[in-house]
Amino acid sequence: MPKTIEPAVDWTCTQCEVKVSWMAEVERPELPATWVREDDELYCLTCRRDRAGDAAVAGLGEASMAERHKAESRARIDFEMKRSPERQDARIAQSCHTSVKAVKLARVRLGLQSRLPS
């Protein structure tokens, strides 16, 4: 009897519409590793960072462009630091498009110095 191949399963980010899929023969997770489901919507890691920044800016009300940028950057770093505090500061800075100094300051502010990578 011929082997039946299941169709590939894929996920689409609600915000950016990026697609992730696994071949049918591969064991598939419930969701890709860095994705989350919130209120029946799927979000990739990049959009999760963006949403953290957007939420910070939305909470500012009237603010200068510089204040908005600072709040957004800080929220993205905080999100990433809380998500994976054991990652190297340089990698967090790269993923958040910021400086290593800003990440080091966030690590201290969040009390995560003890979670430094070895």
C-alpha cells in the first residue's frame, strides 16, 4: 500500500504575514519556537518585539519624537532581555538594533546581571 504523505503545516504571522512551514515528513511543533498565540492571533519574534515597542509608545500620550524613540527602544530591549536573559549582550543589541551599552544598562535596571552568559 502506498505511503500517504500529510500536507505541510504552516503558520502565518498576523502582523507581518511571514510564513513558517515544516515538511510533511518532519515532526512539527505546536508553534515555531519563538512564536506566540495571543487572542487567537499568531506573532513571530520580530513582531513580538515591535509590539512591545508599540505598547510603550502608545502609553506615552503627548511626547517628543526623541522620547517616543527612547521608550520604544527600551521596551524592545526589555522584552528581549526578559525573554532570553542568558543571551550575550551583543546578540540582544543586534536583534534590537541598539547598542551593547543600552543592553548592559537594561540588564542592570532589570536586575539580570546574574544571568550573564558564560
